[in-house]
Amino acid sequence: SNGTEMNIRFVGGLLSAYYLSGKEVFRRKAIELGEKLLPAFKTPTGIPWALLNLKSGIGRNWPWASGGSSILAEYGTLHLEFMHLSKLSGNPAFAEKVMNIRKVLNRLDKPQGLYPNYLNPNSGQWGQHHVSVGGLGDSFYEYLLKAWLMSDKTDEEGKKLYYEALQAIETSLIRKSSGGLTYIAEWKGGLLEHKMGHLTCFAGGMIALGADGAPEDKTGHQMEQASEIARTCHESYARTTLKLGPEAFRFDGGVEAIATRQNEKYFILRPEVIETYMYMWRFTHDPKYREWGWEAVQALEKHCRVEGGYSGVRDVYASSPNHDDVQQSFYLAETLKYLYLLFSDDDHLPLEHWVFNTEAHPLPVIRKEMTDKPSQLE
Ligand code: DMJ
């Protein structure tokens, strides 16, 4: 199994189920599953393997990943769930594992302050110097910010690492097209690829969520950046026939926010653009975010609704949808949940009390003074 998907989907889901219901069975199962993941950390550096055989406890990495590397967005997307596992089990091992990952990262040189997507778990050295706020990188950055927020703002290291990483991203990856659209490019050994993934669109919401705590009076600037990214991602939907966004869109060769390669034109019910609308709505109450969300609802109903549920589509520029016949699990966990929250009142899962893991499973802020009693949560 993919250890990080086990964590964000199943451990995260069980933790949320526990905190929302108070039922002991969910706490127990979350811990049981967390314990099954611990053998993945048996590497010379403690950077976990990507893949784990849950029966044998034998780990390995993706055969395609640069020189046997582990992936930033995988080993970097365990922190929130593992902090809760230690709190609920009384077993410090979970927290130790994720704090060690930070320690390894802190010791490494970062090219231009950026975190490469690949890190070798044996040598503790970076693999290829590819940097992304989309696939392979994305939720690492998200979890730095959310680690700080979920700790009731006591995790000062998480805070510092997040704002420093965001600064490096702004300097090296964020660009504005000639048509005035702000986008986040991909970085390959110092060269920019002027492509933005649908996955990268979550960054609008992340930057908005972090803006309030930004250092040096950067709050306004970061909110502006977040709203510009939301606008760009909305354009990637608006410039298609089906009004659903492509997997990746480009800003080169005279195009802006459009997929140019056939294998980047698909839409698989991903949540990131709606996730950003939801955060932008919560922080600004600008009605355009609900309007944009409603456009997506209508397109989903029109082009993705099928007899057995909802399906992805192969080409968002086609005149009619060609279904891929898959309803990804994140459609229910994230896309529909964020739509629901976009049209709910702010006191429904308020952001001061809840942090959403990267699969949109809500986890409570661990209060400085709080004990383990879920009944204390409102
Ligand atoms: C989900 O598993 C999570 O949102 C993850 O962080 C990125 N990819 C999918 C949704 O697109």
C-alpha cells in the first residue's frame, strides 16, 4: 500500500470519525492502523518508504522516483495525523517519527530555499532538483502551516518553515502571465516549466489560510496572491467547453490557463479549485466564490453525473463528455465536502477549531490546556 494515502485517507478518516462521534472504536482503529504504518520508518535516516507491505512490514520506494528517493508530498504529509495518534494513544513514537523527518530536512541545504520533491531515505541526500507546489510537493507545504495552526500556534518551527518556504516559492515559482494571470510554475534544476497543475490550485486556499499569521505586514499581500491564484484557477475552468478544469494548464506558446497536451486535458473530480473557493469565501465573503462554486456544481451535474454516481471526463475541451467510469474517493471526501462548506455558515466546522487534513478530514486544534476529552470540543 501507499503509506501516505493510508494515512491521509484512512487514519485521517478514522481520527475525524472519532472526534466527530466520540466513539471509542474509531480511536482504537486509527491507532491500530497507525501502528501498522510504523515499519515504513525503518530506514537509515528515518525518512519513510513510499510503499509498505502491511503484512510483512517490508517497505520500498516507487521504481520511477529519482534514484530510489522518497517523495516530499508523501513523507511530508504525516504530521497532523501522527500528532493526534500520539495524543490519543499516549505513545510518543508517532510524534517522534514526524519530528525526525523535520530534523533531517532542517539539516539539508535547500537550493534557493526550495525543497526538492525527491529525497533518498538511505543517504539523506536530495534526488533530482525538481520543485513543485502541485503533485509530489503540494501537501508538504500545507502540513507545515497546518501543524502550526493545529498546535494552537505553539509549533513555532512549523510556522517559520512554512513562511520561509512560501517566500522561496514566491521568489522562484510564482509568475504573472502577459495577460495578467498569476500562476505557480514548476522548477526543474533552476529552469521554470510554465505549467500549473489542478493539484497546485489548492495553494490559493493555503495562502489565504496562512495570510493572517504572515510576518512583516505581508497579510494583505498574501490575501491578494491567494485571490489571484483563485482567479487563475477559475479561468482554467472558464476557458474549457465543459466548464471543468484540466489536469494541468500552461502559460507558454501564446496560451494562458489552457491545457495544450492531450494527456493533460482530463478532469477526475479533483477538489483543489473548490477547496480554494471555500477558503476564499470564509475569509472574504466575496459572493463571486459562491458563484464560481455554483458554476462547478452545474458542470458536475451536467457532465459528470452518471447512473451509478459521478465520473471523471477524458477531455474538458470536447463538445460532449467522454466518461472515464471512475468516481475517485476524494470526490466524496473532499470535492462535495468543500462544496457543502462553501454554501454553509462559517460556524459549521469553524476554522479556529478545526484543521482539515489534506483529504478534507477535520481534525481539532490541540489546545494548549486541553486534555483528551472530545466532549470539550464544540
Ligand atoms: C487527494 O488525495 C489529496 O487532496 C491530496 O493532497 C492530493 N490529491 C488528491 C485530490 O486531488
